[in-house]
Amino acid sequence: MLVGNSLLLPSPCETLQSVRDVLTTGRGWQAIGLTLLRIVSGYLLGCTLGVALAVLTSHFETANWLLKPLRSLVKTTPITSFALILLVSVVSGIVPVIVAAIVVVPMIWQTTEEAIRNRSIQLEEMATVYLTPWKKLRYVTLPQILPRFFSTASVSLGFAWKAVITAEILSLPRFGIGREMQSIKSYMETSELFAWTLLVICMSVLMESGFRILLRKAGQRYD
Amino acid sequence: MIKLSDISIRFGEKQVLTNFSTQLPDRGVVLLSGESGIGKTTLLRILCGLTQPDSGTITGLETRKVSVVFQEPRLIEHLTALENVSLVSDRKTAVRLLTDLNLEKEMNQRAAKLSGGQKQRVSLARAFSFSDDVVLLDEPFSGLDDQNKLRAARLIRTAQLALVVTHDATDAELLSADKIITL
Ligand SMILES: Nc1ncnc2c1ncn2[C@@H]1O[C@H](COP(=O)(O)OP(=O)(O)OP(=O)(O)O)[C@@H](O)[C@H]1O
Ligand SMILES: [Mg+2]
């Protein structure tokens, strides 16, 4: 059939060969390195902002009333819109970072806010009587919030990957996986496209499972 | 002398305490009784500062260290019995109190795995390891068998001042109270 005809669907062998080609060029590594950097920084930025907003909106009703519609808006707006809007005013290499953050923020924000709101008032009162603010945070508040935070955090990591690659395809920074994929215009190079896709899947799965293992170690105490 | 003067509090439409005044001695065991829903827990919460009264004043507590045995055990479930208690004091005190309450064998079990009566005793141990100066106890005997009631009563009498909410006349006898306040 069409498999093996490298014009349309490359064979696994051809794909692996392309993977090797990518990994033996400096440009390939630069693309991978910069994309990873963008994912990590966008993700961390998103997590930080999401937690900050969650603390704000769970403690102040006015802030909640003002910001909640914004969260719904951000959640429903396509990421391509954000990327294209940002492209007007921001350096192309930074666009994917911001887009990743924009995707991560509402997810982290919402679950963290819910976790903060649902924490046990009874335990908080107990801690007010018996514990210093630091111990209260460490032993009472965080153990109630972190498990839910971490489970969303590991899901949103995958979303950060997709967001960065998509934004790179649109913003075309000098180096980046999305940039490399976009530049594959010729039908002669589908095996390279498959190679990049394979690499992205492998790296994101690796990253997410690494993250999960780390969390399981950290979360063992709270079971 | 601890003085409560003209304490009033309402929750929405419901007036719970109206110009309530009383005095507590500096030392001894004081019982607090009254029918369900009358405001016993509310009064304890006001004394430990978890609830603000709408009006009224409390004097004589400023320099004292207050601990509370809540109506529910309120333990940190993922920590062991010993960790729950030593978190508010030190390990040595915690071990001593847990032993006094017959919890030597359960000390290193997670709170989540303890029975209701065991949790109640851990909660008692926590209160006393934090402070035996002023201890507010909301039905501390609930879920305890006779043997453990005796142990708990013995511990409660070691407090400088214990204010104990109880419905039960025999529990009151067990504590040989110095004063009884009826709401
Ligand atoms: N946070 C609150 N919000 C609204 N109503 C409250 C609140 N806390 C207590 N109440 C009301 O105040 C009244 C007194 O409650 P409280 O818990 O002090 O009673 P209690 O004497 O301890 O009763 P019990 O013996 O059943 O424990 C009740 O009618 C209760 O519904
Ligand atoms: Mg009560």
C-alpha cells in the first residue's frame, strides 16, 4: 500500500533513520534544547501564576468575582489566537513560552482554588490553636492541597508541550522543534516530520513519567 | 479568677448566648452542662478565641496557655499518633502522655487507622502535651470505655484548670468537679 512509499507514509525504518539524522546535527539539538527550555519556563511560569491566582481568588471574593470570567475566557480561546496576537508585540522565541503559560494557568488555578476552598475547616482550627503558622502550612494546609495540585500539574505538562510546539509553528523562532516541523514543506521529507513527532512523543512521555515518579515519592507520606 | 461578662452571640437569626456572665476559678475542674444546642461548644470556642462574641468581655486568660479537646478528634490523618502529639510539644512528653492513656502499642500507627476511642485519647494527649494550664474539653469521654474513662479523668484532674463539657452525671462524678455551670 502506501506505507513504505516515503512520499506519503514513511516506513518505521525510514523514520528511525530520520531520527538519527536529526540527532546527529547541531541544528537538531539546538531545536530540542530551546524547545525544552521554552516548555520548562512556560510551564513553571504558568504554575506559579496559577497558584498565585488561586490563593487570591480563594481568599478574596471580589478578586474571584473579577477574575473568574477571565479564566473562562482564557480557557475557551484557541491557543493559535493567543500566539498570533502575541506575535505582533513579542519576540518570536518568547511567544511559545507565554502561550504555554496561558494554557497551564487556568488548569492549575481552578484545581488549586478548589483544593484551597475544600480544605477542612476543622483541621485549620485545630492548627490555629496548636501550631505555628509555618507548621500549620507544612503539616495541615499543604498536605490537603498538594495531592490535587500535583495531579493537575502532571496533566498540564502534556498541554504545555502541545502549546509550545504549536506556537513555534506559528511564531517561527530561529530554533525550535515547531520551527523544524514547519519548514518541512516538501512531500519528500515526510519521514523527517514523523521523526520529529516521534521524538516529541517520546520526550513528553519521558518527562511526564519522570514527573510522576518524583511526585509519587513526594506523595507517599500522604496516602 | 477568669471572668466572663455579658457575653452575647447570635448566628443569623439564632441568638445563642445572651448577656452570659460567669466566673471560673484559677484552678480546679469546672463542668459545663446544658441541653444540646444551647451553646456549650460556642462558649468554649469563644474562650479559646476561635469565635468572636458579638459583645462582652473575658478577663484573666491573657497570660494563660489554652489548649482544646474538640468535640471531634481532629487529628492529622496521615501522621502517626505519636507525630500528632509531638507536633505540638516534644517527643518525650508525647510518649509519656500516650502511655498514660494506654496507647503504647498504637503510638506508631497512623491516625487514619485508629478507632474512634483511640483517636479521642490521642486528641486528649495532644491537648495536655501542649498545655496543662487551661484545658477546654468538649465531651472528652465520648467513645471511651470505663477503664479509659478513668485514665482520662485522672489526666484531666492534672490540669491547672479544666473546663469540661459533659451531659453525663456519672462522668461528672468521675471528675469530682469543683464547680458546675449550667447554661
Ligand atoms: N458557625 C455556626 N453557624 C451557625 N449556627 C451555629 C454555628 N455554630 C453554632 N451554631 C448554632 O448555635 C447553637 C449552639 O451550638 P453549640 O454547638 O454551641 O451547641 P452545644 O451546646 O455544644 O450542643 P451539643 O451538646 O449538641 O454539642 C446551635 O443552635 C447551632 O446551630
Ligand atoms: Mg457541642
